[in-house]
Amino acid sequence: RKLTKADLRRIARQKREAEWEAFNSTKPDRNYENPADVALIVEAENNMGDFKLKSDPEFVVPEEERLNTEKKRRQMILLEEGMYNIRMEFNSRFLALRDVKKKVCADIKDKNKRLRELQSALKVSATLFEPEIRGEEMPETRDEIGEKDLEEYAARVDADNGKGSGSFGGFG
């Protein structure tokens, strides 16, 4: 006789149930404790100490660990002092590097002067590298005002005044 689809499903279900029974029979007993796990738990209890869980409803923060405004203010002051020290260390290293650059630039200029003398004696011309120190490398001169700055400012003011003299009061 030929098997129907229902028979095939019933046979597959019975086979699956048998597999599950075989699998579940390999499970250990509910009361079984692995001796290696038990030994590790005992060792941890003996050596780790008493750690309170912060999620425990009976947990109370110890007085020395409580945070108050004085402790937070002290912490903020220490952080600001640390940031200040880091900034000052960076600035001192930056200025030291700038001093090295100044010395190297002066040395290159001296050597360029000697090279120009040799070029004129040999009647040879070649372009030489001329080092320069840019303005942003000299923050202490940022607030100094020179004649050139005053002339640029006056030209800008004159240009702005010229704009406003037209119709509509400078709005167009």
C-alpha cells in the first residue's frame, strides 16, 4: 500500500519524538553538581571577599564614597589644574621648537649669504630657499600694531565710509 502525506507526517513526528527522548535521556540529573564547579565556587567564596551589589535594595553607599559639593569642587579644581599644566607644557615645548626654528633659519640665512658670495664669484645664479617665521608662530606679537596695520585699517574705514554715502543710506 502507498503511504499518504498524513502517514509520512505521522512517521516523521514519531521519529522526531524518539530523537527528543534520546536527547533528553542524556541530560544530567537536576540535583547533580559538577565537582569542578563546586570547587571553583568554594574557592571564590573563600578568596574574593564580600562584594556588595549596588542593585541590592539594602545597599548603602559608605560615607567616604559619598559625593558632595566639596568633593566635586575639589575634583573640578584638580581637573582644571591638570588642563592648565598640560597647556603650559605644550606651550613651553612649542616655544622651544620655535627657538630651534629661529636658530635654523638664522643658520640658513648665513649660509645663503655665503652661497650668494660664491655664486657671484663663479657667475652662477640659482634660487635659494629663504626660510621665514610666520606671524601665527609668534602669538606674543599678535596684539602689536604697526604702521602697516594702521594704514590697512584707515583704507578699510575709508572704503566703508564711501559705501554709505550713496542713496538709501548705505543699504543698497
